[in-house]
Amino acid sequence: MPRALSVKVPTSSLIALLEDKIATIKTAIADYPRAKAQYKEDVKAYKKSVLNLALAKIASNPEVLFDNDSLDVSTSYRNDVQITLDKDLFELPEMPEQPEDPNRKEWIGRDHTTKLSVLEKTLAVLKLTNQEEVSASTYNSVMELL
């Protein structure tokens, strides 16, 4: 008859993992405003380059745009003019990737909170324990947060 297997993980190694992850998240939070500002600048440059490509294509041979129905001009209810060009007319540059907010709130279990606060609470509880080892299920729960 097989025996039950009880796996234990040292509490100190789990605490070290949590501290490393918390430090990583805090660094990302500190860098986020700079990354967000850089993203806004990159989007501005992207829009300028797309506009320059579109203007060059329109100026180079405008008759092709009308012959192939590659150009659409319309107005909306707000009285703005929308010019739509077919993507096949030119190669678009790669759009910049928006940085992810490292301190955004998300649903973790039944709580709408940040990952940092959950990790800090978990770390505080682990530091309060006198046990030298925790069960594999506890380790697995913490690893899901990491």
C-alpha cells in the first residue's frame, strides 16, 4: 500500500522569493512614470511617421487612391473629417508597446487589490511563523502570486 508523500519547503527560501519579488515590483513602480512618459513620446513619433507616410503617398500619385477605392473621406456627427487610407498602400512602422502598470488593481481571489499588497501581507504572515518549513500547498499558493 503506498504511503502519503508529505513535501515541505523551507520557510526561509519562500521568504527570500517573496522579498525578491516585492523588490522587483517596487523597482517597476518607481520606473513606471518614466516608462509611461517614454511611451507617450514614442506614440507621438509613431503618429508623425504614419502621417508623413500617408501624406507622401497622397502627394505622390493621388489618382491611384481614387481608382482603387483606397481612400475614404467622411464626416461624423461631431463635424470632424475622417480620412481613411487602405493599409495596403504603405508599410506601417511598428506601434510602440504600452508599459503595463505594475501597481494596478486586479482581482486576486475575492479581493480587488494590488499584487504588491498581497505579497507584503503574505510576507508578514510568513515572518510571524515559527515553523521552519511550510507545506507544498502553501508554497504552491505563494508561487501563484509570483
